[in-house]
Amino acid sequence: MYNCYSLFQLFIDIYTMWLLKNGGSMKISREQKSENRKKILKALVELVIAKDLKSATMRGIAREAGMGDATIYNYFPTKDAMVYAYYEDRFDQVTQALKEIPDFHTYTFQEQLQTFFETKLDLLLEDREFLEKTFKTAFFTLSQDYARVRPAKDKFMAIVQEIFDAAVEAEEIQDQVFFDLTIQLFWEYYIGIILYWLTDDSDRFEATTLLIDKSIDLAAASIRAGIGNKIFDMGIFLFKNHLLSRMDLVRDRVDLLHGIKRKFMEKSHGK
């Protein structure tokens, strides 16, 4: 049963939604919408840390954010949508953080990659408990849920691609023949680093820092050496010099069979 306050709040929420949908006078500014969105995501994080993802209800998140129960649906249709929005926003934050590094453009390819991953972890640190309860659920998802991961992944890809483009322009690395595959491998690497970090109990996560340092060093050295491009060149060489030569052999065998067939047909007609 609703008490008087709940009924009044429900009426306000419904009236607010009606005004927003019908161009009423209660329109709020873009800045206020952005602020409300941040409040909702902050409330989500706090409730999930305090309880768990399953126990954090839409109503509870709305109350924690200081909003009406129905108003929250103007921003997010479901709780899952909030979780994915959180991860998407964190890539916006890391993009901004990298832009605020005065001499980032002077960093080497390897330094930019390493700074990106380390900055990302620094921004996630205060919400580490939230990631412990949501990251696997969000990113080890079924194929039908992939569309919800895509916005965050696209932002990750855009950051890494910009780092690659800068390195190519500076002639530090070559254009990558298997660029799409390389970027995908970095995405998988990112997932692995986060999972490792979430289980890292070393002092100040030194084990994770060392892992990033060693693995990025190896990856950058491989890319600078053009290993992917060399593998491609070797594949072309093998195709031209072996497969095509085999084709000539097959062609010779086919010609031989045709010759035998002709002779047989000639003898048949002669009879």
C-alpha cells in the first residue's frame, strides 16, 4: 500500500515525465541533465559497493541520487544500462586525462600506450569494489548483449587508434597490415589487465604495474619491428612460390590426363 507521501511522489514523477515528453516548461538544461546522470551513476556505484548488483534496485538508486522513482527512467531504462554507461563514461574520463598531460604528444609509442593503461587504472581505483562486483558480468557477456558493450569498446578503440596514428605519423612504426586484429588484441589485453588488477593483492598493485611494463614493452617492440607485416610478407612469398608452383604441377597433371583422353578418343574413332 502506498502512503500519502508515496502517492504524492508518484504524481510528481508522472507529471514531470509528461512535461518532459510534451515540451513543458520543466525542461532542464544540458548541464543539469549531465549532472543528474552523474548523480545516478554515483548512486549506482555506492549501492553496489554497499550491497551488490542484484540488491541495488532502480528505486533504491533513484532515492540515493535524490530523484523520483520514475524520473530515473528518463536517463536509463534499466540497471544494466547504468552499468554499461559507467564503463563508457570512464573512457571519456581517461581521454580527457590524457589531453590534460601537457607533453603527452612528445611521448614515444610505448610511453603513450603505457600511460593510457596506467591512467585508466588510476581512474578506476576509487571504484575498485564496484568493478569486482560488475566487471565480469558486464564484459563476459552473451553475444546478444554485445551491443551494450560496443559503445565502451568503441571508445577504447578510438584511444588506441589515435596512439597508433600518432606513431605512424612520427614514423616510429609502420602502418599495420593487420591493424583491426592488432586493436582487437589490445582490447582483449585490456580485459585481461583489469581482471589481473582486481585479484592483485601486492603492495600498491606493484605486480600489475610490472605486468603492464613488461607486456607493453614486448608489444611495442614487436610492432616497431613490424613482425605482423613481416608475417604477412612471408605468407605472400609462400603463396607465390609454393602454392602457385603446385598449381603448375596440378595443371601439368590435368594436361597429361587430357592427352591420354584424346589418344583414347582417337583410337575409338579409328575403329
